[in-house]
Amino acid sequence: MSKMLHVDNAGGVLEVSFLEKNILDESNIQQIGKELNESIEGKSSPSMIIDFGNVEHLSSAALGILITMNSRIGDMGGKMCLSNIRPEIFEVFKITKLDRIFNIHETVKAAREGMA
């Protein structure tokens, strides 16, 4: 299976972006979960910014992975932010009240500033 994410360790902050526009397929979502977990493996209090700039469609299963990841990073003493979420996808976060759980910023730069 091909990689689903691009992970860049920029100054101690993991910047994650999606390589696919549509995060809908179950096997792809499991692969994303695996790659996210691998990216924080063995790190103490990881900081992660997930950039949704490339994402046009997102399934509820993908949201489940993000919730799990947010909890894991929180349990490790780290912080996870989401950025660049399209209005139609952000609407799903609002409806499901996930906008209250996640730290969401308009841009990666704003998310990085929010980490400091």
C-alpha cells in the first residue's frame, strides 16, 4: 500500500499533510492511522500539526482516527492541532461538536504559533 501521509519534522513539530484528496476508503484510513502512530512512536510529548489543505472529502471513520490520535498525543503530554480545513469539512466538525475537541487553526503557521 502506498503512503497516505507526508510527515515533516520541522523544528520538533511534526507537520503532517495528506497525499490523497479523498479520505474515504477504509483501508486508506487504517493506513493513515498506522502512519500517524508510527510518526509519534517513541517520542515524548509529541507536537503535531495536521494540514488538511489537500483534503476535499473526509469520512466519519477518518474522524475516528483523528479523535484516537488526539487522545494518544494528549496522554503522551503532547499537543495536536488541525489546520487548513475547507469550510464544507469544517461544517462536519461543527455538527459533530469536534470543533470543541480539536485545536483548529486556519493555517499551519497559525497552528505553529498556537503550539508555542
